[in-house]
Amino acid sequence: AAPVGDAPSDVIWMVVGFDMMMIVCGAVSASIGERNLRLMSLWFFVASLFYCAMLFTLQTLVANGPSMAGRPAEVQELFSRIKWLTVCVWSIYPVVTLLGRTAFGQITQPTETMCICVLDVIAKVGMETLVIVTCSSGVECHAHHGSAYDGSGSSGA
């Protein structure tokens, strides 16, 4: 099967690396907490930089990369919807974190937990729903086995 958006493996690994660094830096920030607000903020800022790098890479090298140009309009639209769902939902996670107990304490632990759970459901179930609904309507959503999608609706095999 083709990787996400038919992006080359080095691009996929770059996105995964940015994601992992974002999570590690965010975890360090959360573990510091209120003990040292300046250090916590620094780690949060670094995590945010990795998040921006990941979004930039997804936007420029995957969503607008050469392999998406030959896709049917329906597939490009699906990918655009998934991209915006991801950007919007993932961008709310740090806001909830900042408002929660690891930073400013403006929302309670149960509220923070509920918000994270709702975001998880929207991010995961929402994306799967978009894919299932779009691909169930007869749109060719994936590459055929043995070769990448060539834009003609058939594989090169």
C-alpha cells in the first residue's frame, strides 16, 4: 500500500520525527509544571515549533506534493478535509493543556480530561468517517497493489 498521500518515505519519517519531538517536548513541559513557569513555557514553545514544522511539512510536501496533483478531484477534496480536520482539532489540544492543571489551572481536571477525550473522538472517528463516507461513494481512494496511483484510475501493474 502507498504511504500517506504517496509521500516519499523520508517525508513520512520527517513528519513522524517532528510528531515524536513535539510529544517529548510537550511531556517535558507538562512534567515541569508550575515549579518553573519559564522553563515549562520554553519546552512548550519548542514543542509548538515542532508542531508547526510538522504542519508545514504535511501542507507543503504531502498535501500539495506532486503525488496529489494527479489524483481525482474527490480524493484531493477528501485529503483537504482530513488535513483541515487534523489542523483544527490538533491545534485545540495545546489550548486545553495550557488551560488545564499543568499550566494555568483555569479548568478542572475532569473538564480537561473530558475535553481531551472529545478531541480524541473528533480527531479519530471524524477522520475515519470522512474516509469511509467518501470512499464508499465510489471514489478511488487508494493506490492499487503493486504500484502507486497513476491518475488514470488503474494501476501500472
